[in-house]
Amino acid sequence: MHLDDPNKPEFASWDSYQEFSRQVRSVSRFVWNQKIQAFLDTVLATLKDRDVKIPLGRTLFRAQQGIDYASVVDEDGEQIGEEERGYGGARMKPLKNRAREGRANPAGIPVLYLASTEQTAISEVRPWVGSKISVAQFKIIRDIRIMNLSLGHGHNASDHVTLEQFIGDEVVLPEKKEKAVWIDIDNAFSKPVTLSEDTADYIPTQILAELFRGAGYDGIIYRSQFGERGYNVALFSVKDAETINCAPYRVTGMEVQYKQIGNRWFSSKDEPKR
């Protein structure tokens, strides 16, 4: 069995992340075998040029589906209506011990997911046109060290291997294997989360997030699939940012982008009727 080697350091294959993902999803999730451990050790051994510092005072955004309502009273203290308001500060943070499953956290262990722009934050909650959204601004309360997982976003790992290398007849250089593996890691975190997604699909990125946390990082930053300039930031400690304000929004429109992913079928006069 050819293993990733953290001592060189070198990945066994340009496809090592995909093999790691398969192993932890369907072979050995909680007790790591030799192959999984070798991959994780090699990930740590190939960390370079990925440190990002987010300084004290930087403002980021977080959105939640829904809003609050507050009573409006007249000069005599009589209620005359309601006004729309954003959720309170506590509501805009994940609940302790009740955090939902996410790319960077298992259920019950909260991670604070933020975004670089309002548009990115709102887009990440998958709203419908007409939805009411609470959008809060968060302030970073100390200098924090972040792992940058945006470098390979949008690229294809397979672009770094030839057909001969793909079928195993030609050796892939170590630096090309490393680049391909990190592209897969970067894209894994950026992959959109859907409500219908099998929670096992979260396992690989959750393990990597804990690996980076154990290596001393305070969080991760990765590109959003919604818009070319947006970034997501996942803070491992919800205490590293505080809510400074929150406002209600209504989604007034959405730009849908799409592409055909299969061949179109055509009806036939000879097709049997049902």
C-alpha cells in the first residue's frame, strides 16, 4: 500500500484527498487507519503560504433566515403597530451544544460562520425572493490567525495530470500532486451545502477543520460559490467576534446561473404510451 509521506513531504497521488474522503465516509470514521493518518500528517507537512491575519476591529457579516418584530407605541404608551427588526445578538450566534452540522463543525460543536460582504452572507442562507433576512455585522475582537483555503478555488485537480499520468503510466511530480491535492481541499470547503445532502459528506472537511484548529489556527477562510469576490470565514471560537448591529432585509431578486449537465432526450412517435 503506497501511503502519503509527511517526512518527504509528498502525497502518494494527485487524488489523495478523494481517497481520504472515501476512507472517512465509508471505511473508518472515528478510529483512523494508517492511510488516513498518513494523509493528515502530510497535509500538515505541506502547509505553506496559507496564513492570513484578520486584525482586531475587522467587520464581517452573518445572515439568518427570519426577522423579529417590535411593538410601536404612541405618546400615551398605547400599541399602534409593529416594526420589523433584525434578530438580537444572541440569536445571531449559534446556540451552544445545539449547533447544526456544517462544513467546519459536527453537530453540537459551534463554529461561527461569517462572510466578507452582505451579499455573500445573504446568499449563503439560500433565500427565496421575498424572504425576510436578519443581517448582522460582527466585529473581530482580537488579532486572529486564519487558514486560507481559497487558493485553489475554481480550479480542477485533474488539470494538473496528463492522460498518461491519470492511467498510471507516467510519474506525477511531487509538486504537481501537492497542488492537485490542495485544490481538492480548497474546493471541498467551498462546495455549497444543501438541505438534502448526506451528513456523511461533511465528515472530510470537519476532520480537516479540527486538524487546522489543532495546528493553532483560529479559523478558516474559503471562497463563496455565490459571487466572484465573496469569502466565507469560519471561526472556531464564537467568542472571537461580537455582534455590533443587526437589521432586517427583504430579498428582492436573485440571479440564477446554470449549466446543462447531461444530454437532452427527445420524444419519439414510437415511444410506448403509459
